[in-house]
Amino acid sequence: MVSGAGENAAADRTLLAIGLFSMLVAALMLLGTRDFKRMLAYSSVEHMGILSIVRPSGPAGVWAALFHVWSNSLTKGALFMSAGNIRRAAGGRKMDEVAGMAMLTPLSAGIFVAGMFCGHGLPSVWSVLQRTAYFAGGL
């Protein structure tokens, strides 16, 4: 996963440690919140940790990281925009305040669900290609 020797070894280990720490903190923060927009933000922090872990795995890891940035930005952009529409219609940001909003905002709810599927690796979407690129890169 990281270089075994040379001047990049210390930088690779540092990136790996920062990435793991970022993922751990974001996962713990996700467990404690009920605000769905904040959940998306913590998920973005976790994805930055993934980028820090994938980068030291060589040229394939750099390609995987760039592909991840591209696909994650498309997915998170759609998620944040639809979440904003849902929040505005519901008047709140907590999970229990937006329950049943698919009936009032069906288009935003559909975009949100599609974005969640894309972000979690449903087959036939680009996040599956991300995971494949990670494994090809040495993870």
C-alpha cells in the first residue's frame, strides 16, 4: 500500500495515518448526528480520508483518487442540492423532521435516493468503478 523505502516512504505513511484518522473521526461523528446535511458533510470528510489512503499506492492510486474526486463531486453536488430542497420544504434538518418528504418533493427525494445509491456502490454506477480502481491501485 505504501512505499517500502526511499524519500516518499515517510510522506506515504503520513498520508496513510491522516487518512485513517480522518475516516475514523468522520465515522464517529456520523454516528452521533441526526442532521442529514451534516451527515453528508461528514461523509465528505471520510471521502477525503479515502483519497489520502489511495494516493500512496502509486500511479494507479493517483488515477483512482482523481476519478474518486470527479465522481464524488457529481454525487455530493446532487445530494446537497436535493437535501437543500428537502430541508426548505420540511422546515428542518433533522431526520425525524423530514420524514415523509418524498410525497411533497418527489423529484428532490428521487435525486437524493439516486445519489445515495451512487455513493454506496450500487452496481452499474460509477462508484463501482471507483472501488475497482482502488483495488487495481493496490488497496
